[in-house]
Amino acid sequence: EVRGCNSYGCSSWKYVAYLSPCPSYYSFAASPNPVNSTLSVEIFREEEAIVAELQTATVSKTAKKAIAKTPEFEIKLFTLLGGNLVYRTASASGAVSLDVSRLPSGVYILQIHDGSDQPPQTRRITVSH
């Protein structure tokens, strides 16, 4: 809840949003990190979070649609400057392998997104040859 105040007084409290303790219904693991040649990315759907999000009235329609079906996840690997180097799609089960053997050694950003209006999840990945 929020309310505005100024030199004339304060407004009444207004309900704005509910912050869920689990903002996402999926998680992922990326290994090994640091990686030399092949990065394995595995996405997990968190069933308890799916049920909770579907029961929450404040979840947007776009997010509810993405939660209710098995989405196709976008997997992207970026340089720290934002250049998109690797792009793959995957379902929520099993692992996806990313070939990073041709990338120069350095730090990259791995981004996973489910296509909903929720922000993507990210991790730092170190490529070391």
C-alpha cells in the first residue's frame, strides 16, 4: 500500500500491488561455471509456485497464460556490453547444451525468459579456455 503526502497533508492508503515471495515459477541451473566448451542449462518448473501464482488475482493475464502452459524458454548468452552471442529455445524439462568453445575467454550473461511480462532470470557465466 502507498499514499502520497505533501505540505497540505496525506492521502488515504491505496493498494497498489502484492509482492509474491516467489516471483517466478521456474528456476534454472547452468554448469559447469567456469565453462570451457559446453555449458549445460537445465530449467525447472516449480509446481508449488505455479499453483500459488494461478490462484493470485494480481497476476497479469499474460503471466497466467505462460504459467498455465508449458512455455518455450528463450536462452540467450550475452557479452557484458549486450551483444547477443548464443540463442536457443527449450521446454521446461531436460537440459540444453550451449557450445561456447568458439567464444573468447571472459565473463558473459546467461538470460532465461519464458515469454511472459515477468523479467528474465540471469546468471554470470565465465568462459575460460
